[in-house]
Amino acid sequence: MSFRNVNIIFSVLTLLFIPLILFMGWSLWLILLPLPFYIFFLAFGAARIHSSFFIKAHCRGGLAEKKIAITFDDGPHAEFSARILDLLKENNIPATFFMIGKNITGNEFILKRAAAEGHILANHSYSHSFFIDLKSKTAWMDELKQTSALISSITGKQVRWFRPPYGVTTPHLAAAAKELDYDIIGWDVRSLDTTADDAGKILERVTSQVKPGSIILFHDTSAKSLEVLKQTLNFTAKNGFKIVSAEEILQMPAYRKAN
Ligand SMILES: [Zn+2]
């Protein structure tokens, strides 16, 4: 069910009411009847990145092998991104970091290190502001451009992956991403490592949902996430899951070709 199909269905539905109102003497208010359902569909589509409602989102791979990818949102963070990079290096594991542009200044060393150690750097907006989903297409384009320009100036990489803040998509976000040729990257395992209190419960969420081709969403912003990552690495090693890059899981390039 895409945004386009929902628009078609509700337009037809609304048109069907017109003869009833004009010729059958039904109340004019009838025309508003589908409105709550329409709003529900839009809200549902916007909030669920997996529905690819406004734009196609890549949320998992089609692999049959026990391979998964791990991703981190909301960094770079001077302390926790660095400690996560240490842990990944010890275990020789690749990851993807969806970075917030406004967090980059002062943390350039994290980007340099992550790129040098083979991790993927990607765009998670510039401001990540609470009201970001009200932005116009032009404002969304600025969000994308500012963060990608920073990543490029520090690492030379031309980012093409974008993960929408809060996993929420809107028609303006979709239009901006299409115009600038970004791929939308989601996840299929949300650890809720920023909202749940108990590391054990977070781990349980992860281990109960993970399957071949999964993309796990963590945040490189707290000691709790670091602890959950440690336990996740133990779980994957014990259960025969191999952690590979998100590029391998999705079979898609994370960067644009250099001109
Ligand atoms: Zn975020």
C-alpha cells in the first residue's frame, strides 16, 4: 500500500459520494467520512519505515545465509563511538554509522577512524530536530547536503545512504531524497537501546527478532548500547551468525563513484 495507491482509492471513494449527495439528498458532511481513515493511513505509512509508503526503504537483505549487519544512529559521540569502534576492532566486525551532521564538528577523529577501519559512514540528517518532519523539500535537501558535505570533507567519501530520523518518512523527505539520489536505509530489528532501561531486555528484543539478512539498529550514544553490543556479539558468535557489512546484506553501494 503506497501513498499513491491510497490517494487513488480515497479520491475514488470521495467521488462516489458526490452523486449520493447531489441526487439522493445525502448530507454534505458525508464527504468527510473517509477523512479519518485517510489520516490514519498517512500516519501509519509515515511512522513505519518498512511500509515504504512514501519512498522505498531498504530494511533487510534477501540472504538465506546466517549473515546480518549492525548499524548505529545518532553519533558521532566522542566517548561512545570511540568505545564502540574499539570493540568492533577487537572482534574484526564491520558496521555502518548513520551520523547526525551537527554532532560532527569536534568529533572529526571519529569519522576518520571509522572510515580508516572499514566502516560505512552514512547520513542521518543535519539537525535531527524533533520537528524535522515538518520541513519542506528544500529544507530536507539542505539537511542532506550539509551532513554529506561534512562527511565528504573529512573522509573524501560521497555518501548515498540516508536513514530518516525516528524512521519517519514524509512526502517532502521522499522528494528531497529522490532529487538528490539517496537510498533510504531502514532496519528490521529495532533494539530500542535508547528507550528501554534494562540491557537484558534490549538483548532479548534483538536475539528474538534477528534472522538471516537482518539489519540491527543500535545507537552509539550510551554505555548501555555498548553493553548490549558486547552481548549481541557473544550471541551471534554462539549462534553461528556472521556480521558482515550492510553493503553485503543489501547488495547496494553505500557511496557514489568518485568523479
Ligand atoms: Zn536518530
